[in-house]
Amino acid sequence: MDIKNSRVVLTGAAGGMGQILARELHRRGAQLALVDANAEALLPLSTELDGSHAVAGNLSTAAGCQSVADQCRDLLGGIDMLINLAGLNSFTAYEDESPEKIELMMQVNLLAPMWLSRALLPAMQEQNRGHLVNVGSIFGSIGFAYFTTYSATKFGLRGFSEALRRELADTSIKVSYIAPRAVKTPMNSDLIMRMGEATKMHMDEPDAVVGKIIAVIESDKKDTYFGFPESLFVRVNGLLPRLVDGALAAQNRIARTFAKGA
């Protein structure tokens, strides 16, 4: 889809990668509704990006997502593109994960994209044009130990994207699923960064990832996986998951010392 003059809703806009993506979309001429729960960080960004709209909202409930969708639609006069970037991460042994954190991550990482897509889809269907862009993760194809909840949410987002794309195949509405590997953003805690260094985890700079996201949007690609060898592991894991079990075993043992604080 041509970004210039497109009416774009971007969630997670105040985050580390969100701000970079917002600036790039603005530079390319998009009309932006910037969505984030952090109003304090969101307002300066919307002021910087002249003509954009700040929409502070709670994406952890269906009602909150409906309110955000209604505000964005009214502010932009319609919607051409929804980019679901907002997300939460957690690095811990699953027995230590709180039920509250599990629920919140499911709501923000998986249900919010589903709720927002449901709220904005009728307008796209009416104009028979639109693009739903779901930013997932390599963790949505390879379940990584100690990122169990996060992986589960991204597996769900990938399945949602695939099913909805097939449902909309006879329309002009596109659905893209984008899966970066780990990115150097504040969402990854110092503990994750230290674990990543110990396990030699590959991590990309957010500017490079944003450039690739823009390329996917402009080319209307359906599924894109960033990073090698992780993108190859996605294919291997789909065919021979037990082989990947063994390949990750040593890394998982190192990760556990960080996850359990040993």
C-alpha cells in the first residue's frame, strides 16, 4: 500500500520502535493516529509530528479498544491501515509468571489486535480497501523457553493473521504478519540483554527493523521473517521441531540461570 496520504493507526507509538516507525511513516506522508497507553510520552511525539493525532487509550480491554478505534476513525475521517505494534514482554520461568501478567500479555499482545481489527474492519470493507499489519515475532513460530507467555501470544497473533487473510482473500483488504527477531528496545530488560549476551542471541537495531517493516507495508507482503539464521529455524521448527529442541537445549540451560536469578 502507498503510505503517502494513507490514514494510519499505529499502536505502541510511544515505545522505542514505535517512535521510530511513527517518524518514518510521517516522513512518507501518512496521516497518523498515534496510540499508546503512555500519554506523557505520546503527546510530545504527536507535537513533533505535525498534523498527527495522539490517542491515549487502554488496549487491555475490548471496551478500551473500541473507544480507541472510534476516536481514530473520527480524527482521521476513516482508516486505511492499522499497524498493531503495541506489546508486552516477559522473561521468567513459567512457574514464576503471575496469573495477572499472563492475562495482561494475552490482552495487549493478542486480543488488542483482534479487537481493533474487528472494530475497524467494517469501515475497510465498506471502502473495499485497507491493510492490517500485525507485528509479531520469530517467537511466534519458535517457542522459546522462559518467554513462554510471550511466545504463546505471538503464536496466536500469527494464527489470527493467517486465518483473517484467508477470510479476506476475495477483497482488496490486505493482512500482513511481520516477525522480527529480538530487537534492541526498552521492552527488553537489562536481564534479557545480559542473558542475550551470555547465549549469543542475535539482536537487531530498531532503525533497521523499522526500515524492513516499511518495505513490507509498501510491497503488501503476507508473511515476513527477519534475521538469519532465525528465519531458517522457523522453517526447520515447522518440519522438525524435535531437532530444534536439541539445538536450543544448551542455550536454555544458560537462560534458566538468568530467569531464576541463580
